[in-house]
Amino acid sequence: MEILEYCREIGLDTVGFSSCRVYTELEEYLWFRKQNLLENEFEEKDIKKRINSCEYIDGGKTIISIAFPYLFEKVRESSGVEFSLYTRGRDYHKVAETYLKKVCNFIESLGGKTRYFVDSNSLPERYIAFQSGIGFIGKNNMLITEKYGSYVFLGEIITDMNIEGDVPVKTQCSSCSLCQIACPTGAICGYKDSNRCMSYITQRKHIEDKWFTKFKGRLFGCDTCQKVCPYNQDVLYSGIEDLRAFDFMEKVDLNEIVNMDKSTFGKKYANTSCGWRGRNVIQRNGIINALMLDEDVSIKSIRSPYIKNYYDRLLRFLKL
């Protein structure tokens, strides 16, 4: 197929297709989440918008799901502070957009209409990737691909071209429960409460004191369930150089983070895949980790009332 060939030419080798439709099979689950207050602040509250992929382009017939691998070297265990692996390179939204625009231009040259998305719609992108044969959804709710494990970003293109869909990949977790056992907050057990996920908690603007002890070096995001997953132990590495980790994201300067000013944030961290959340959340997480782990850092004057609130709460929490 011409589209697949073009994707491979530009370095995208994990691409799948599925029909543009209404995902009625997800409606009951989404209503369960809503009724049990399991939705989080990042989720679209209108369930109809979350399950109807036909609303995004007139005459849409096919969704093209594309995986963007971001791992460049073997995952190393860390006992110190660290950013989640996915956050360490250039903002993936911008990187993925560059590739998706190229694919859209190619499809339009064939006579099709297109619209692309990278975290810019309400649709269930992991489920769409599963339906498109990209991979299966693991017990930790991560999309797991054959080549790259779960270390991938996802993007979608909706087109009015009628393209034969791929076959969904059968779930392969079977009796494995490593991610459930390893999860620091028990978020993966039972009905899978994403509000307890440490990756989500590190991104929230407002967090309760009870989570301070769970950070344990996490500056933004959490890789625990991915690190123990058997399907992530022998994966291929990414060939997308724009996603390669920055040195300062791998060799964390905690002093810089806890004392970060607008200039430092703008020149460095704003361009990463966690920069969208802003300076305050990253700085707050740095201070939480510095105090909870008793790191040798010097926290200088704190001007932000938001940061000062967390600093004072931490002192009370630790009875300092």
C-alpha cells in the first residue's frame, strides 16, 4: 500500500488502520468511570465525544494509528531523582506533528481529506491503536507493541479514504501480574483507578499530603509498571532522533530544578515532553523529592505562593 510505503520511507514502521466509527462497546465502561468519580481533570466529560470518531471530519472513513518509539538505550535502574523516560526528549507533540503533517500531505496528494491528532482530541487513542493492530492493551492500560513494547507515543490521522482495517492484536498478559504487584499506589488492581496512578499524581496541579511519601525520586511521570513488564525487556530502540533524551533530563540537576526561574524553564525544560505542565509543577515535584529524600540541595528564596504553600506543607509533614 502506498501510504504504508511512504510511512516507512520517513521512518515510521508501526502503522495500522481501522474503521472510523462509534465505539459503543466502551460506553458502559466510561459511564462506570463517571458514576464512580474515576474521571480525572484531563478527561473529556462528554462521553459521546469520546466514542464517536465520525465527528472529526466530514465523510471520515478510516483512522490511521501511528506509534512513535522514544527509547534509545537500555533502561537503567535509578535510586535517585529522575524524569520519566517519555519526558526526556523534545516535546513529542511537536515531533509527532511534523511526521503526521507529512503523511497527511501525502494522502492529500492521493486525493484524500485528512485531519491529524496528537493528544488533541477526546478519542481513546490506545483503544484505537489496539483496534488498528498496533499492539494490545496490557493490564496497566498501556498500549504494548511488538517491536517497541510500551515505549511509544501515539498519533492518529482520520481520512475520508476507504482503507481496509487491520486485525486487533490479542491481549497477551495472561496470568502475569508483575505490573500490578509493582505499582506503588495499587492503581492497577481492581477497577484500575487512574487517579491513584503516580504518573498522573506528579502532573496534578493540586495534590494531597498523603502522596508525598510516594514520590520517591519521581520528578514527573512514573515508569514502574513499564520497567517490570516482560514485553519491555528486549525491545528495539527508536530511530526518531528528535525524540532522543536531552543530557540535562538524564543527568538531573536537582539544585537547578528546586530553584528554577522562568528563564531556565523557558530555555530548557519548556521544550521537553513535560514542559506543557509549566514550571511550578516541575519545581514543586523537585522540592517534594528534595525534602522527602533529604537530598543535599540548597532551596533559595521562594517567591511563588503556590510553591511556598507546598514547601510549608512539607515542613509540617516532616515536622521540621
